[in-house]
Amino acid sequence: MSWAGFKKVRELKTGKIAIVGAPNVGKSVLFNDLTGSYVTVSNYPGTTVEILRGRAKIGGSEFEVIDTPGMYSLIPLSEEEGVAREILINESIDLIVHVIDAKNLERMLPLTFELLEATPGVVLVLNMMDEARASGVSIDHCLLEEMLGIPVIPAVSISGEGIDRLKEIIAKRFRSGFSPSRQASPIVRYSFEDDLRELESLIPKERHVSSRCLALWLLKGDEEIRARISLVAPDAVRRAEAIRSDRACFRGRIPEYEIAAEQRTVTRRIASQVFEMEGEGGGRFFHWDRYLMKPVTGIPILLLVLYFGLYQFVGRLGAGTLVGFIEGTVFEKYLNPFFVSVSARLIPWESLRDLLTGEYGMITLGLRYAIALILPIVTLFFLVFSVLEDSGYLPRLAMLLDRAFKKIGLSGRAVIPMVLGLGCDTMATMVTRTLPTKRERVISTVLLALAVPCSAQLGVIFALLSRHPEALAVWAAVIGGVFFVTGFFSACLLPGERASFYMELPPLRAPKLSNILVKTFARVKWYLEEVIPLFLLASFLIWIGRLTHTFDFTIAALEKPVSWLGLPPESASAFLFGFFRRDYGVAGLYDLSREGILNGNQVLIACVALTLFLPCIAQFLMNIKERGWKTATAISVFVLFFSFGIAYGLNWVLLKAGVSL
């Protein structure tokens, strides 16, 4: 067979599958079950929403599998839901796998109806059947399959139950060309079917979405769909507006209300026949929810999670043991000397050698920072977060802190990037992409840049202030106060909608090791692709600064503002290097303290100033990438003056109060 013929066969033996469903119903676990480690992470074009794509080999054929963002309806209320719909509209999806929480069948079936109105190529996965059974729920999936006219698969994705059956159906549907099991007739018959059919006839046939679905979106008043269809079928748009106006004026009910009500009626009828609840239900872990989400018990549990997960596992093992070995042994003893000797032999120009292997070189500093210092910390962070994510704890943490975060313009959803920022603010800034509104993303970026110290910085600060417990308490109070006060005023000043929060609570369960490892691998790969170029760029900028003697000038310029804080001029270099890497800045303070140059008050003031000081250059570059250069620059200017202002005020209070630490 020729290469062209072989390539044609390969093209014929591929398909595309989209996994769709509400948040926290097990979509990602199912995605990992199908794809294994063949995963890539990327932003959907024109958005900040991340999309997981993977390759799956099923029945001798290869498929692209897309894990779409969580959605409750095909009428989007958030950027993530909008992206999920864009995927279904714009990409050649051969099969939609709709994953639902079996316990919440009645609430989640309306999305199934919407998907079936869009395309008959749907498979319904009743996930979390183990939790449903433990709660006393039984579902007649055979009857449900007959009523819907599509395959219905009971599954427990975390244990693999139902996965083989799903693969069989995918392979079977692929062999039949992904034709539906029957010519689907509408499951929901609306009271305005005649108007709906008339509207369908005016809409040109689309490749990926049925005319009936587009007509329903028009009747619901979807502005995005209205704009699209007006370009090709303006008569359809005008007729839809006339129908909406007629039903609102003469029948007193707008179509979107009628559609939802009639879908709900059909949902209840189907659920009453296939869904049965025995006893009171509740599940094995249900009683833990009250402890995790009530402040009296939830806050102490959170502190335990942070202590063992963040401080002990990530801080001591990651930032201590692993970083010490990789940096101190692997890089300092072996890799750096090797590259230095190679560059000395091969590169005759000293300035170019400095760029690559000098004290601040792209290899000896940039790669060393990224791989030896940051990679071990964020890898362990990803492990911890994967465990918390799979266990179902993160949504409960979000619910616990939602009320407090509403005061600072955020919702409980922002808990994840804030806690992640305690490990690496650069990574946390990336994660702000998941927040639904631009206002929340900007507020989160400001708080991460100003008042959330990374784990490496925290470790050195704790070492500095541990000799003065009262100073550590003052530092924590100042940083915590700045966090909430800044968030509060940011929420008051920034325009935009107030944060709203709605989240499905998945069951609490023991995480699946293979799923944790796959998620961690995908996220570490993502980290390396995103962050290593930023560290190399930071090394290049340092090289430029040393070459042009900008460093000496900058340190001299910082000495005067530093003196206003009551600090010696030697501490100016700590602030400059704190911009390039936060923990290097406080490490310089550690040396000054050990040499007796700083007293207790000065250590406290310097720690407060450096914690609030400019974000490190990697985070600054990430701010530009995520928020744009204007917003990133404005945030940095604000942080610069604010940090010195707070430290100056603290020094003034300590002097007036006669406090000497």
C-alpha cells in the first residue's frame, strides 16, 4: 500500500468524541479512563478557558476525546459554558458522551434533552452509581434507554465500572458510521410545535447542530445565535422575534419559560418511571458535609489540611528535601559545573558565556530555578490538589469560604487559585482563568500579586520570624488584613457583575491513584511548557541589566526609599532580587539578620514589605499574558507604592508605641 493510501485509511479510522456534563460529575475521570496519558492542555481560541484533549484507541480505531468545561445548559451563562457550546457547534463531533450524577437524574436530564435536540449522536452515562446505590437509589437504565432512544450506561468511572460497555458502544457506533440507533423523534413536544416547525424551515441546515435546536435557541432569545443566523437567514430571526412577542403579549408566557417548564414535566414523568429511592438515603460520607462546610468545624479541618498538605508535604518535603537534593546535588555539583566547563571551551565571548552559564545565566539560573526550585514544589502541589479534587473536598472548601470571599468581590470558586498561590503565585495566576468573570480574574490577580506569599518565600519568612513569635503574629495579621481590605475596596471600585456561585457537590470518596497520577502528569507538562520560557526570559533580562549596569543604578535608587522604612542601605539589594525571585529577596534578609545588620523590628518591617512587594518577574510576565500589559503594569505600580506605604506605616506605629522586638 502506498503512503497516500495508508494515510487515507488512517484518516478514515478516526473519530471525535466530546464528554459533556455539569461540573463535578466525574467527566475528567472518565476522560482519563478513555485516554490514559495521551493528554494535552490548551486554551480554547479567543478565550482563557482550558480544554483537555486526548487520544483514545478503542476497538482498533483512534479517537480524539475532548473533556468540555462543565455546563448546565446549552444556553451559556458563563464563559466556560459558552466554550462548551462552541465546541459542539464548531467542531466535527461524532459522538457526545453526556455524563450525569445518577443520584441527580431528574435535575440533569434537561441537558440530555437539549443535546438530543442538537444531535441524535448521544450516549448517556449514569455515573457515580456506587454512591446512588449507597444512597438507596435504583435506576431502571434499560427502561430509560428505551424511553430516550439512546444507549444508557450505568458507571462508576473512578473504579472503571461501565467503561468497557462504553467502549463497546463507541466502537459499534463507529463501525456504523456514528449513525444513531434510531431516527430520533423529539422527546419533548412543545405547545408551540407548529411555530417551531415553521421556524425550522427558515433556517439553513447546519452540519453539526439540527435546525430544531437552532430554532429553539432563537426562541429562547439567545443573542449570539441570533447574530449568527441573521447573517444567513434574517427571515428566521424576524419570525422568531414575532413568535416571542406574540406568546409574551397574548399568552403571557415567554418561550424560554415554556421550554423549561415542558422539559421539566417530561423529566418528572420519565424519572417517576425509572428512578426509585429506598429509605432516607444520604450515602456513606454524607454526614461529613456538615463538618466540612460549617465554619466551626470546617476552619479547623482546613487548617489541618493546609498544615499536612501544604506545610509538611509541599513545604518541608518539596521545598526542603527535594529542592535541596535537586538544586544542591544535581545542579550545583554536576549539571552547572558541566555546562560551565562546556561553555568555557566552546564560547570565546565572555558576555555570551555569562548569558548562558554565568551567575544569572539562562542555564545556571533560569533552568535551575524552573526545574530545581519550582518544579518539585508545584509537582507536589499538583499531587495534593489532585487528591483534594478527586476526594470531593475542594467544592466543600469553596462552599465554606464563599460567604467571606463574597465580601471581597469573589466567590468560593476563587479559593482554589488563592490556596494554590501559597505554593506558586505564577501557577495560581494561570488558574485564575477558571473564574467566570473578568472582574473576578482581575481582583484575584491583584490579591495574588500583593498579599499571597509563595511557599518558598513563606519558608524563609517563617525561619526569619520564628525567633520572634510576636513578630510572626504581627506579620500574619498585617498580611491578612491587607488581603481582605484590598479585596473589599477592589470589589467596590471595579465595575462588573457581582460574583455568583453555584456548584454541584460531588460525593466524598477515596481518590483513585491512577487518576491522580494522570492529572499530575498533564499539569506538570503544562507547567513546563508555560513557565520555562518565562524563566529563561527573566535570566535574559538580568543579563541585560548587568551588561548595561542598570543593576547598580537600581540598587542606588532603592536605598533612599528603603531608608524611609527604617532599614539599612544593605537591604536595597534584597528588594531588587526579590523582584526576580521572591525567596531570594527574603534569603538576602536572612543573611543580613544572621550578620546582625537587622534588628527584630527591621526584620518584621522588611518581611512585610517584601511579602507585599512587586510580584516576581515570572509572575509579572504571567500577569501580562493573562491580563494584558496595561492591567499588569497598573497592578505592579499599585503594589510597589502600596507595599512601601504599609511598611512605612508599620514602622511608624512601632516607633510611636515604643515596641522593640
